[in-house]
Amino acid sequence: MTHPISTESDTRQKTTFKPSIQANTIGTVKSLVLKGLGMGFLPKTYIQNELQNGQLMLVLQKHIKRESPIFAVHTHAAFVPKAVTVFIDALQETLTASNQAVYE
């Protein structure tokens, strides 16, 4: 895994981490971290309770600036609800306006 890391001078360098355990769900990553088996990249909102009660702590937050893609997904169906269509259109418009990549 390669992640951009900022140094004291705020220059971005790439550093490679060689994890001994990898997981593909945030639930599994959270469980492994809570068991003391390493550190992980997790959404702050997903670990808010653990941060508040002291089970987890943020580390390297000044140095790791990770840009993660987001995906809007829905079930494949012949009929897509209007609310879903409106949300996806608004998301595409916002990301396009902020010069972010949009994939269809």
C-alpha cells in the first residue's frame, strides 16, 4: 500500500506500508484495530464512539492526507426512485464544480 504523507515542511512524499493483515471491509479493519493488531484507515464518523471512550486514538493525522474515492451505488432495478436520481445528479454536479473526477 502506498499513501501520501506530509512532512514538517508540508511537502508530500509517498511512503509504502507493508501490512501483515489486510481486510476489505471497514468492520473487519475496526475489529482488528480494536484487538490491538495494528492501525487502519477508517472514517472518523465510524469510530466516533471509540474515540470518545478512549478505545481508539487518532495517530499521524497531521502527516497522512488520504484522498479516498466515494461511490454512489444503488440496487440494479428497472425503476430507480426519483430521490436516488436527484441525489446522484446533485452529487455529480457538486463534484464536477469542485473539479473532482466523476465516473458513470
